[in-house]
Amino acid sequence: MNDFLNRILAFFFPPRCLLCGRPAPVDADFLCADCAARPAERVYRYFALRVGRERYTLECRAPMRYREPFRTTLWRFKFQGETSLAAPLAGQMARILDEAQAYDCIVPVPISAERLRARGYDQSLLLAEALADKTGLPCRSLLRKVRDNRTQHRLTAKERAENVRGAYACEDAAGLRVLLVDDIVTTGATARECAVQLYRAGAASVQCVCCALVEHDSTQ
């Protein structure tokens, strides 16, 4: 029944490749033949963290750089209600994870209750749940948003860091090896703040995976 429905929808809304935006067949991967045959890309960034007297390095990895045409795909997923993209996006994220056994759980970056009401869904939670299905790891909502900060995209890197400071909380992550999931990492301010809160709550390690990375800070 789902396959039949997908084909009806595809007649009115022709599917586009998740990665390049060209026409793609109706299947679970949303990839054209060329992109399906291409080896998975790995994009990395590393952020220094300080939690009390302890110093950590947060590794963020992604299957794509944050640029067109993939940027439009993420816009459709995040702002235009195309939640069906969560599973294929999580599939791309799963391809670049070396060993799922290196983590105890998947933790999404949460959004505020106000933003959830306005958007109708939490895109990072959808990604985390889909990634949990693909890896067999449990998805745990250990983080919560305790302050509704301004949207980040028009702020400088310094303003972004200040904007998210104190916006998240975590009560207990004792001994857990956490895989933090977000949709996009630009300056890394949100991922860093979430990682700090997880470490303060006792996490043994925190790494981050997202759909796309900005390789260098684009807002100064």
C-alpha cells in the first residue's frame, strides 16, 4: 500500500535525487543511479570543548557539505514539511559511521516547545529515530531545550555561541558514549553547547553526526 501511494505521489510530485537534485526513481534511498554508485563522502570538523577543568574534542562528521543542491534538500526537509526525507537522510548518515558499537545511544539536538508547535515536527528527532532504526542503537532524548533562543542563521559565529549558551540541559548521561544528531552544523555553536551539557551530566564521550557540514565558519 505504501509503495502504491508513493507512486501516486510521484506522478504529481516527481521525486528528486537526495544528493544532486536530478530526477530519481521512487525507492527508499531517493538516489539517482550516479549518486547511488558513488562512494560515501565524509566531511569532518573538530571543536575544542572545555568543561570545568577538563578539555575535550568534539568530532562532527557528515556525508555532505552544506551547499547546493543538497542545501535545498535540507531546506525541504526542515522547513517545508517533507518528513519522508528523514529515513534516506539517516541512511546517508549511517554510511559514514564506522562502528555503531562505539556508541551506547543516539541523542537528538532538541528544539523548543514553541518551535515544535510552529513547525509541527522536530527534524533532529526524526533523523535520530531513523538512524536508530538503521543502526540498532537506542534513541534517547537526554537533552531538553530550556530557553527559546533566537534563530541562528543571521547571527555571527560569536553571536551564535552566546545565543545558545544555557539554552540546553541534560540531567543524566552517566557513563554513556553518546552519538549526538543534528541536521546541519555551521559554526558548531549548538553542537558544542549540547556536548558540554552532556559531559556535565556525566557522559563518557560525545561525537556528532549531521546531514551536512559547513567546512569553515561562514559567519564572523
